[in-house]
Amino acid sequence: MSVITLETAIGLGLVVAAAILMFLFSLPPRPGKRSNFALRPINGLSRLRRALGLAVENGTRLHVSLGKSNGVGPVSAASLVALSTLERIAQISSVSDRPPVASSGDGALSILSQDTLKGAYRAVNASELYDPNRGRLTGVTPFSYVAGTLPIERNEHVSANVLVGTLGPEAALLAEAAQRERAFALAASDSLPGQAVLYAAAEEALIGEELYAVPAYLQAGPFHRASLRAQDVLRWALVGLILAGGVLAILGIKIL
């Protein structure tokens, strides 16, 4: 018979609390009452929305790099964020002459990107725009992935690059190529080495949990905004627990 440890119980409690908060915050406001939750300004995401509009107006293409995660494991959250970002970008740019293209470094992730594009076009009643060749596997190792992605940035009229997902230091080559092509580049990674090099190499870089806010800022749906509110509540709750624990420790009171 397995025994649930304290750490497991706390982890399960946080997951349940986050799920409940997300459900509550995703509910529509009562009639006559407006939500007072506002997203804080993030310069990189504001520039991304502007780049999306300019790409549609100019007839240029957007490139979404999804990283090299297979979506199964401890980095799956970043992959899900990348796919949600791709879906929203595809919906926004569905009226463009050149629909977006996605690159990935894992076979499963490339299949998911194709399915995401298909679902995005179906949602805006533009199924005829779907082309499976726009969800591409460009390499299965970090540097082969970069080598296969570089021609997309150089040869397909790309005006904006969105590098979102599990990206290592090799992603600096993609950001540098975007600069040489004078294309906008927004980068966000859940890898600390990737964040370090992208902060220096990319035109705009997101740090830490800002990665998980990208779909919410692109208005991908109420659950994405609700997740940010849930994060804020849980963050303040953890801060309160840490402060309370510190006070109890100073007073010499032991709970466990």
C-alpha cells in the first residue's frame, strides 16, 4: 500500500487549487459588472501584436519556432504554450496572403503543429488555407534543427519570428539570422541557458514565467487569462506562507 507523502499532498493541493481558481476566473462576469483584471504591459508582446498586424498588411509571413520538446515530460508546459501561440497566430493571420509556418525539432511536436494549424483554420471557417507542409520537422538534434530552420527565415518572406518553447543556446543562431534579415524576433524559452543567450541575441526576450503569458496577451481565450489570475493568487498565497513560516521560526514555534 503506497503512502502519500507531505510533498505529494502539497503538490496535489496546489494543482487542485489552481484548477479551481482557473475555472472560477474563467466564468463570465455578472450582467452589468465588468472585470477589473488588466494585463500589465510587456513591451515584447505589444511589439509582437504590432508585428502580426504589419505582416497581414504587407503580405509577409510569420514564422513560429516551437523548440525541440516532444510535449511528454517535464517540459510539456512550454510545448503547450508554443502550440497555443501558433494556433492564435494562425487565426489572426488567416486573412494574410502568406499564412504562417511552424518549425519544430521533434516529430511528435511537428505532427501536433499540423493538427493545431488545421484546427485554427477550421475555427475561423478557412479550412481551405490548411497546408500540412507549414508544420515542419526541421531537425531532430539541436543544431540540425537550427540548420533546417534557417532557410525558412531567409527564403520565405518572413517579417516576424516567434521563438517559443524549449530552446537551448543554439537558438541564438536563429535570433541572429532574424536580425540579419531585419525581421522582428520575439524569444521565450523555459531553459535557463536558452533564456540567457536569447536575452542577449533576440530583439525582444521574455524571462521566466512571461513565457506562459504569451497566449493570454494574444487573446487566445478566457482560460489563458484565468491562468494568469490564478498564478497571481497562488504567488501571493505562497509569499504569505513563507512570511508566516519565517515569523513562526523567529518565535520558536515548530509546526512539523
